[in-house]
Amino acid sequence: MSESLRSLASQEYDLLIIGGGILGCATARDAALRGLRVALFEKEDFGYGTSSRSTRLIHGGLRYLEIYDFGLVRQDLQEREILLKTAPHRVQPLPFLIPFYARSPAYRLKIRLGMWLYDLLSWNKSLPRHRMLSRAETLAIEPGLEPQGLQGAVLYYDAQAPLPERICLDCVCEAAEHGAAVRNHTRVIGLLRDGARVVGLQAQDTQTLETAQVRGRRTINAAGPWADHLAGGWTQGREPSRLRLTRGIHFAMRAASKHALVLFSPEDGRLLFVVPWLNYSWVGTTDTDFSGDLDSVHAIRREVRYLRDAIRPALPRADWEAVYYTCAGVRALVRSGAEDAPASSVSRRHRIESGAAEEGLQGLMTILGGKLTAHRGIAEEAIDLLCREEGWSVRPCETAHRPLPGGDFESREALRIEAARRCAEQGLQEEQAENLLLLYGSRYTRLLDLAREMPELARRIADPYPDIRAQIVYACREEFAGSLCDFMLRRTTLGYTPDQGVRALTPALEEMARLQGWSAERKEQEEEAYRRHLVLTRAYRAPDLD
């Protein structure tokens, strides 16, 4: 469990980090592993925003080849390889198909040249090289595709991160294990200044309303889409316009393909994905400018219809009516070039800025933009830059070769066999062993230890889910779960089941209330908050208002 907010005021930290998305969490981990004294503040929960609402891919970005951003592709392919090695419980190889329908020989040659270049830029990769498939070969491995007009396909490999929110947790938990103070549900409400220099921040616990002033030698704004809005409050209301915010939606439907599919919208040519994910197909994404409330962003009916209409022709036998739920996230893209350019053409490159003395922001660093794939490298770059600016002598970065917590194993198959055996010894079924591995990697043994100490914790939270009660205890004790939504959506996959965990809601709430000492009123608030989340994921069913 995290320490009380007020106790942080008695210390001075080397680094204060605002934002607990993938960049903030990765930066906290990198800094703590180097020996810096770190405090991290997140107003909701770790991985709450964009990090948990993405396509869940770790990839170089094929479409960036079209705009000749070879440097970005190469960097991301290098990061993909690092994550495959250091986070094997979070990042796995994923085969992709790009089917060809009524494409000219010139177009197919262009794709083939692009794939050769993609392979060349990832020359040291562990994944297989691409292959060109005939029509018959394509249908043999992906029989659900529409055969009429199919000319063949290209098969290539990238990687998938099924649960990027758990990568955030891995990072933040390891940061805490190395001395970092990590706070979710804690809003930064102001900065502390000494003249033109930022020397700390004022924070408020959003659940208890406790406030404290926390001092730090340097501060990093890693708030993602919220970064400009926060900075506006620090510069007398002159909100910067460094970011272009765009909304992307996804939906979960019954499994429609064996491979990840890359398809193109006939309406605007946008690249779309159908990705196997948790026994579903995860379909997305859109890319439209956004200027609304970041905390209530949701999919609307015409966006779901846009995706369906674009993809249905390639998978006509799929069940396109069974949409279980949607999600919507907001990308923070660094503004560059023409403002009227299509959102999908804006570079995904990040930028790191240091605050100016004339703005009263000396000592403040801001991370703008960035991709899930690049999170580790961006964190390393930020801490390297900070240490150079301050003249700090610290340990070298370890994250390019150090496994994430739970990723310290050699063979996935050997780990699976061992977990199945050990779980069976404690009366757990194979699906429960698989669920524990998905969530905790090699740290699944910690859950078994809890269940061994208290056998009642080996019971399922509720049928038909594989999750056990030990996960609630572990989430509260070790993973900073401070709300029912934290547990249902980011400590487990209960919120991603077909009924979104509704049958587990009451028992999970009762156990969390017991562990956290929640009042009857707080329990009502927690249940209401989760049901509000469900409403947002189903809001696409309502008619569009515009």
C-alpha cells in the first residue's frame, strides 16, 4: 500500500512525476532503478487513460514508411525487440495478414517493397520475415476471409501487448520496490515555485481530500492528453497548444479471424485492424480530432458503423451484430505541419521540453506525444536528459535488458506446464492457471502463496470467471488498487468479459470494502462509479445527436 500523502511532505525528492500512464510509470521505474528518489502522482489510476484504450499493439508502424519516417520505424522496431525479450509475459509475437482485393500489380509491388524495407529496418529481430501468399494459401490459413476477388496476401509479424495497463503496473510496482513513492487517485492542483524555478507541487488525495506540498528538485509533466491543460493552469491560464488531440475507438466482438488483419477503409483509405484479443476480435481504430471532456470520452454509433462498414466486406461470415462493448481513448500528438492535415497523417514522434525561466517553469520537463511501443526508450531519454541538465551522476539505465516484474523466465511453455501443475496441487483448474499467468507472469506464485496461507482465497470470485479471491487481496496490498474500477478494469480482465464482470461486482466490492474499511456510503459510490463506466462503454447504442 502507498504511504499517506501527508508523509510525503516531510521529504525532498529528486524527481516528481505527474501522470501515471505508460510514460509516467516507465519514467518512474527508470529513475528509481538508477537510484533517484522519485514520487509519482496520478489523478485516477495507473494506466487509466490512453494506455488502456489502444489497439494493444507493439509495432514499428508500417504506415510511417509511406511518409518516409524511417528513423521512427527503426526506433520502434528496436523497442519491440527489447520488449519481446524483457516483457515476455506482456508482449508476444503476433502474425498479421494484409489481404489483397482488386489491387493492381503496382500496388502489390509497393506493399512487397514496403515489407522488404520493414524487414531491413528490423534486421536484428527475432520474429520471422514476411511472406507473400497466394489466394489458396491465404484462404487455407484464414478461411473466414471473403474469397471473391481475393488475390492473395502478405503475412508478416509484429507484436501484441494484450494488457498494456498491466505494463503500467509492472513499472510502477518495481519503482515502488526500489523506493519510489507512487500515488494514484491523487491530483496535482498546483506547483511550488522559488522565483522562476519549480521546486515542488501541491497534491490532493481525490478520495480523502487530504492535501500536501511535496518538494522535488525536478518535475516531469507526463500527463499525456492532459499535459497542455495542466500547463495552462501553471501559466496564468494561457493554455499551450503543443498537442493535437485525436480520438480513437475500438470495439470487442466475437472472434472473427485467426490472424490479425490489416484492412483499409473504402471511405477514407485509413488503415484498420482486426486483432485476436482475449478470445474476441478487437476492432479499430478511428482517428478524429477531439476537444471534449477527456474523462468522459466514449464511442458513438456512427464510429462503430464506420468500422463495421469498412471491415464487414472482408469478413462477411463474422457476427457483426454481437458487439460486446466499446472503448475510446485520446491520443496526444505533437503539433507539427499544417493544422488542416488529416489526423492520421500527423507524426507519432514525441518531444521532450524543458520549462523556461520567463514562464516561471524552470525545472519542469514535459514529455509530449509518444507511443506505447516506445515507452521504455522515451523514459530512458527523459532521465538521461534530466541528469545531464542537472549534472547528476547516477547508475546507467537498466531497462533495455532488465526483465519487467513477472517476465523473468526463459521458456513460456515450461512456465505454463509448471503453473498448471502447481495450480492443480491447490485445486485450481487449467483455465485459472492460464489467467494467473496472463495477469502476473512468473509472479503467479505470489497468488498461490496467499491461497496456501488462507485456503478460502483459492475460491473463485464468482462463476463463470477464472479469477480467485486471492487476486483481490493482492491487488489491494501489492498493486495499489484503490477503487472497484481499479480492480475490475486494470488489475484483472473481469471488466473485459462478455458481461463486463457484472456477476463478480458484488463479491469483489464486498471483499474490497472489508480490506479497505469502506463505509456503506463509499460502497455505493464505488458501485455507481463502475456502472457509470459500463454506461460509457455502451453509449454507442444511443442515436447520434449530430
